[in-house]
Amino acid sequence: MNKKLLKRNKLYDKIASYIITIGGVAVIFSVVAILFLIAQVSLPLFKSPTAEPVKHSLKITDDLAVVGLDDYQENVVTITTHGILAVQPLHGESTFAPLDLAEGRDASIIFTSRSGPQYSLLWDDGGMTVVHIGFRSFFPKDGVRSIVPQISTQFKFLGVAPAVRKAFFVGSVDEDAPGSVRVLFHQDNTLSVQRVTVAESLFGDAEETEESFTIPAYFESITALAISEDGLQLYAGTKGGTLLHWDISEAPNLVDTVPAFKQPITALAMVFGSQSLAV
């Protein structure tokens, strides 16, 4: 046999053995590293939970109508009963100038409701304001993340009715089917539903259609209300502990009546993306 060929084959075998050895060591190292990462993540789950309280004082000089946190849980949103909206970070100084939602009117907020980022404010002069409160994160040139509030007044209704006790507003989140739903609860225990739908005509123009419905007074006093985020389902709790459910996607239809409790229902809230109702 050719000695040069034999020598070359031995060299190739030696190189191959080195490559196989290095590959095997790399595989073993990777498996060990994966096990280490799994242990690093899973072992803390068996430890006792701990919590460190964070104290932060807010400078509030008026009674509050709304208190909330942004999705990042880094900023506190407050609205006073006189309509002053402020955003205060939990760490650092605020750079957001307070907004006067009353716009100089001598009015106070008597009821608030929330649907996602939309806050509905009912004033004692019969007006209603819908405010969108959102937040956006961005990274400037220094690379430090910043949270910027994005606040806009979406709707203003002046003269809703002085006899309204509660008001809810839901704007459509579907760009293909824009519109809104407004539910008003009156002092005579009746409810009014006002729905606005926007459709595109054959010529591409937006056509707005408004429908109004009245839900007659229930024989028990209504003590709590909630509306789904899509504006299609309305729930009410009564003084006698009855839970009411209306489908308001078209003309209001009382779908269900549940004698839930023997005492008054004091609060209702939609949770888990309007999939469940907290009573």
C-alpha cells in the first residue's frame, strides 16, 4: 500500500477523532448548561415568597374620583372630583402637566366607569366626558426606556341629563366596525341605550346611524351596573340580590334573571377580557 496514502488516512482519522471528541464534549456541556438553567429557574419556585413594600406619597389636594396604574405599573393615574387629571411616576418627577377635564366648568364628577383605556366621567351638571388614557414606551438615544402618557378626550356630551345617576361609554375596538355604545342609568330606575354605528356607503362615505332604546324600570332598585368591553352585554345587580343580564347588541333583550344573593349587590365588574363577571 502507498505509504503516503496510509499516512494521509491516519491524519484524517486523527482529525476526525478530535472533531468527534470536541463535538461530544460540546453536547455534554450543552446538556449540563440546560440542566443548570432549568434548576436556576425552577428552584426558586420552592422557596417561600417574599415581598418588599414600596412607599410612594402622592401630592393630592382634592378628593379622588379615579385612581389607577398604567400597564407597566410604573405610573399612577389620578382624576380628582373636580376633573384634574394627573400622571405621577412611582419613581422620579412627573413631566406631565395636569389636565383640566372640566375645561373651566364649575362641575364635579359624580360617577366614573372604565372600559379598557376609556374612562367615562359623569358630571353633576349633566355632562359626560370620555377620556382615553394610554401609555407608550420608547427608547431614546441614551437607551433608557421611557413611558410616555397618551391622553385624549374622545367625546364630550354636554347636557346628558341631570337625572342620570350612572353613565357608561364603550367605543368600538374593531376598526372594520367603528361605533360606540352609551348606557345611562336614570333616577327612575330606567336605563337608556344609545348606539352609534358607522358604515361605509357605496361611494366610500362614512354614514353614521344612531339608535336609542329604553329599558323599563325593574321592580327591584338597581344598585350596580357593568357593561362588556365590546358594548354588547349589559349586567345589573339589584337591591334584592338579583342579577340581570341584557343583550344590547340590537334592541335590548333581557336574557337572564338570576336570584344570586339575599342581600343587595353593591358592585359589578367585567374581568378576564369580559369573559367573566365579578359580583
